[in-house]
Amino acid sequence: MGTVIKQLYRKMSGNMEYCFNIESSESLGDAAIKKLALLLADGFIARTVSPQPHFSGARVVELGPRLNFATAWSSNMVSICRASDLPQITRVE
């Protein structure tokens, strides 16, 4: 199986949310998604992370790094995922 991309969202305020683009070497099961939600959550509170975006429409703008550049934050997050028994995670931006 090839690369799989999954998004998780964390609402930051009434008009802003983080969108985490998660690249993995295989599909993520429910247990892996729950573990990722805890790692990405605000204060390890899983309900602060959602698989569905909080905002939609033509006025939504997404900002992030170039896809051909892996950030230091992503490298650190992949290391945390591997230490948390999520070795299939290859990138998080």
C-alpha cells in the first residue's frame, strides 16, 4: 500500500483552527487516530481534536509549509509518534 494522508483539526478560536496533515505508510485504525488526537490535542484533551473541519466555505484559507519541505516540528512529531508506538506515521505538518 502507498502513502496515506489523513487530516485532523484543532479549533484555536472562533475564526482559526489548526489542520494537521498526517502522512502514513498505511491506513490508520481507530486506536491510532485516538492516540494521534491525544498527541495533537490542547492539553492532551482528545475532544479538542476532530476529524472534521470546524470551518468551510469560499473564505477559508489554509497556510502551511511547502510540501517539498519537511519542517523541524514535523521531524520532532514523527519521533514522538515512533516513541508512542505509531511507526507508520512518516510526516505531520
